[in-house]
Amino acid sequence: MSMMRQVTRAATVGVALGGLLAVGASPALAEGDRVEVRSASSFTAGGAPGTVAVEVRKRTDGCVILRTGLGLRLDGVRPDQVRVQVNSGGRWWPVAVSGGAGSVATARTSPANPTLCKGKGMTVRYRVAFLAGTVGGRLTVVGEATNAMGRLIGRAGTAARVEGAARTASPSPTPSRKPTPTPTPSTAAATPPGADDTSSAVAAALPAAGATAAADSSSGGSPIMWFGILLVLVGAALIALLVRRNRAEKVDEAAGGHPPVPLPRSAGTTYRAGTPAGPVPAPPAAPTGQMYGQVYGQQPAAAPTFGGPQPAAPVPGQQPVSAPPARPAPAGQVYGQQPAAPRPTGNVYGAPSAPGDEPPAAPGADATSVLPRPPR
């Protein structure tokens, strides 16, 4: 059981770390210039135009002159069936469209303030309309951002739907005896001026990168990011399962174990919180006529016998009868007691004599009388 728990913990930690590394290494989270495209979910042929926004955020050092362009891919669409306008300075300006074979691209345009520096972002808005007669189907919108020198900053795409005419089956081609016409200078000149060099990069990127960019943008992230998120979710599920399993094991051990052994009680006095509060009883008073406590060598008083005669209770209004005084112990028998002997007469050594006492007179006529010393 312990080995299984350790293996589960190791697997949980490994899955969580793998998910974090995968999410951190995802290109969607990489530091760098970022381009995003947002588009209306559907367009109606012959109806109102839909909005397409290209958002560019610069995260690298330096400043650039921003230019943006759109690429549209729809089976059977022609450049003359698409109308595109760009918002610059609060006004809508028409944008030239070129291309063919189901792919069209706009010329690159610059916003009113085209300078974009590190840490800043800019959004360029377009309006796209399809004329009546456009064949409906799945539309791929690709937005591209470059600098003034034509260097690519970033590209992104999204997918939408065009509600238009039903697609008709084209008749099988029949052999023709006429030679195939060759392009003439007038036909080549029909291309809008400046559209070939400004939209060729967007038109070339549509067949190869349009579908991939649209799929990535519509899905919301790369497969690596989704794989990392999946690993993180699996790790969280394993952690929750491990915590639940540990709780279940603790409950089983508590239910099936032996009863707890009671703790030994102390032999001394136990102070309980439930002791009723009240005055502390005073120690018994010493017997009348005796010293407090028991004198060394004296026999203790006999305890009253259970069932024997009890002392009479005092009668109210009657003076209590005092016990006869204790008989003194003989002198010299009690340890530390002075013998009861009469005090010797005369002065104590070193004490002055009482005034008024005269010394006895000496015999004979030559006796000298001593005057008493005056008191100090």
C-alpha cells in the first residue's frame, strides 16, 4: 500500500510538471510580435458588409512603420465580386483588390498613425462585402502585418461562412479548333497599378498557409498548448484521487483498529474542576489549656469510638463549662521545659541594685558607711 502511494505521487508530480512545461513551450505563449485576426462569423452575398479586424502587438525592441493587408480565399470568387474598405482617421477608404482562381488579396495599407513601438498595440479595421451572385461556401480570412520595407511582422487567420448563390456544376469542356489566345499588353495592364507588388505576398500565402492559420485561430491555440492543458487536468485529477484515497485509508484504520489503551491514573491527589466552591475548612483548634499541636513525647488524645457516647450539645442560654486546667508535667520530664523552681533572691549578676536598698553595716566603730549609687 505504501509503495502504491509513492508511485501515485510520483506519477502525479510528473504529469503536472510535463503539462506546465508543455504550456510554457507553446508557440501561442512565446514572447514576440503577435498578430490576431477577428472576423464576422458569416457574410451574405449582396448584403451588408462584414467587419474584419487585424490586431498587431509588438513585443520586441524598436519601432516600425506598420502596414497591413487582407487575403480572402473562397472557391469560385473573383476580384470584381469583392469590395473592401479600410478605416483610417475615422473614415472608410476603398482598398484595391486583386487575384483570381478563388483567392483575392488587398493592397497593403497604413493607419493614420503607423508608428508602432515595443509594448504597444494597434488594430486596423476592414469592411468586406460580397456582391450578388458570389458563390457561397467556406471563407478563409488571412491578415498580414509588415513594416515599411516589406519585412513580415506576423500573420494570422480565421474562418467564416459566405451565404451566396448555390454552386452549379460546370459543363464538360469540348475541344475547340481555335487557338488559345495569348495575353496581350492591354490584358496585363488591366491589373490595378501597384496591386501586383503590394498583394502578391498575401495572395501567395493563401494557398499554403491560409488553411493552417485559420485552423489554428479558430481552434483557439496550437495542439501543443492543448496537450499541455490536458496534462495539467490529468495531474489535478490524480491529486484529487490521491487525497480522497488517503482520507479513506485513515477512516478504515480508525474503524478497524484496537480500542485505545487508557492512560494510567496518578496515585496522588487529583484536582477536579467539578469541586463545589465554598469556604475552605479551618484546621481544628488546639485543646484548651494545651500548646498548639502535639508536644514531643506526649501521647495523642484518643479518638472518639464509633457508637460511643457523644458529648452533650450546649444548651442555649447556658454558660459553657470550661474544662479543668491541664495538670503541668513534672519538672525535668518534658523535653525543653524549664523546671518549676523558685527564683533565687538577690540581684542578678550584672543588674543594678534596686534604689532604697542599703548594704549591711560593718561591725565595729571604724566601719565606713557606703552611700548608694544614684540612679542614672
